[in-house]
Amino acid sequence: MGNLLYDVVIIGGGPAGMAAALAARKQGASCLILERDVRLGGILNQCIHQGFGLHYFGEEMTGPEYADRFRKLVEASDIEVMLESMVLSLTDDKVLTVLSPKLGLCHIKAKAVVLAMGCRERTAGAIALPGSRPAGIYTAGMAQKICNIDGYLVGKEVVILGSGDIGLIMARRMTTEGAKVKLVLELMPFSSGLKRNIVQCLDDYNIPIKFSHTITRVVGSPRMTGLYYAPVGKDRKPILEEEQYVSADTLLLSVGLIPENDLLGGTKVELSRITSGAVVDENRMTNVDGIFSCGNVLHVHDLVDNVSHEAEIAGESAAKYALDKFENQGETVTVTAKDGVRYSLPQRIHKGEGKVQIFFRTGDVYKNCRLIVESGDDLLLSKKCQILAPGEMGSVIIDKAKITGDIVVRLEV
């Protein structure tokens, strides 16, 4: 069949995709959301715990409630939605090859594309988990889906590797469902999750966490019966002389998330080595004109509220690009992270008028430090910070009119 044409096509119908579509439609663009699942909402559909919406809606809600609020807004608009639709390829010319029950194999042409595919979890194979490969090993997100959507308990004696937010939340969820969470192991000397989740999900339930520890081997057949773990040295290699054993029938992995950017293999979109997401400017446009990125496919967020705000930037910018309303951008400067700051985003900013928010994440826990933002030889910002941790994203707002050269975001410890 011939090409279908839309002003803006959004790949992904989670919180980022829906917010981007609504923002684009508000600008007058014709919009299509392509979602591979059977419903809109993405990962939020299985996140039944509280803690969503405080910043965006000013009220606390569960993940499904947050998703439903956006879903109803999409359904009340004339935004087109294609569910159970898999995007097979994307080109720099913004032609998408899509497989869907409604249209079969088809090609869709867009004037602008918003990438909102979210991220996936690292698996046992991705981290080369040592030991046998018995039943009972799950990623934390898969265990969450099995428990919250399918209604099954994945195990009775649980160990969790990694202290990402999903793993911490599942420690609480397994406990409230009657399982015994024996231990949380974290390779790093700090948690990769939010401080509130450490308190509410581990401390409140007396679940121990051992930092600077990792698994040395998993044992058992056909289902795991336990595992060995050990502390790690400064080189993060296990000290086998101090190896210990714990019995468990289930292991949950919360060892990091990877942005789902496999589609970009057929494009010239530049990816960041640190975030594994696209390199973007303050409009969330990639180096390929008309292709925008937002949400967890761009960089992994700790709050869905920030995902929605970022997606609105991408959606509004994509619509303006598609409708030829994009203002002429000024000279571009690069934004670089160094001296304790692991990454900053956006990685490019245009000189001009207005404010721009720069997000950043540190590579370690820093207390009583100073955040420095410089442009050329000029100091844009110097801010005292009591604590900065990898699990919590920071941000600063700078005045674009004061930009004189390339920007550096760094720490003084």
C-alpha cells in the first residue's frame, strides 16, 4: 500500500509518547502514536505502587492512575493510535516500516518523528551472571509484571541483585505478598535508586542491603536453591576468600536499564556513549533534522513527572518543525560533563534568548560539594549542594543570553 502521511509520528505509547503526542497536537499537528503493546501506558500499567504525579499533577497516584489520566486525554483528542504495532525500521527521511494487525506491513511517512520507546532491563546474560542457569531468575520488571498483572508470586525466598528503583520496590512487593526477601546485594558502595525507596522499601521492612557485594555463583537444578556472594575490592572484583552462601529459590535482577534505541541502526542519529540515548539539543532534537527523542529512551529518569515534562518539549518542538514554525536557531555550543558529573543533558544548546534547564547525574555520592556551570571563561552558576547521588537526577536553569562559549558542568569537592 502507499505511504501514510502524518505531521508527527510518535514511537511508543507510554508516559513519554502520550505527553509528546498531546503537546504536538496542541500545536495543530496531525499525530499518530505507534504502540507495540495492547494498551497505552507503557511500564506504568504494572507499577501499582504510589509515588507518581506529585510534581506533574500535584497529587499522588499509582502508575496505572497516572497512565490512565494521560490515556483519557489522548482518547478525548483526535490523535490516532495504532496498538499492537511494531516499528521495524526508521530512516533519516522519517519513513517508518510498521507491522500492525490493522494495516499489515505498511510504510508511514512523517514530517517529524518523536522517539519514546522507553528502556529495557539488563538480563542475566547481559551481566554474565556466574553459575548455572536454573529456573527462578527474573529481571525485577518481569517479576513485577508476573505479580501485578498476571497475579502469580514468582518465589518464596528471594535475593535481589542491584539496588535500582524497580528492585527496591519489588523487595517491598515480594514481602507484602508473603515471600521472604533475604538480602539485597549492590556491587557499588552506594544505591542506584532513590533514597526514599531505600527507606520505604528496605528499612521499613527490615530487609538488609550489602553494598560493595556481588554474586559469585548461582546453584541449583532445575530451579535455583541458593547462591554464593562475596564483597568486592576497589577493582569491583569479588574477594572469593570471603564468599558466603544464602539459600533462595528466586533471584531478581535490578542491574540497570538500557534505552531501546535498536531502531536507530538504520539512521545517522548520534548516540551518547554514557547514556546510550541520542545526543540532543534543548528542543530534544537529535543530529538528524526532524527526529526528536524524550523519556527513558533518551536517558533513564528517576521520576515519571520529569519524563512527561521532557516529552512535552519534544512533542511541541516536533510539531513546530513539521509545520515549519521552527524559529531560526542561533549558534550551537556543546555541554560537557566532567569532574564528578557523569553526564549532562542536553548535550547541545543554541545561543539566544530564554532559559534552558540542564539535567545532570553524578558518578558517585558527593557531600558538601559545589556545582559549577561555566560557559567559555564565564561562570554561569556556582551552587552549594549538601548531597548529590547517582540515584537522583539534578538540574540547573541557566540564561541562554549569558552563553558565550561551550558549557562545562562540573563539581568542586
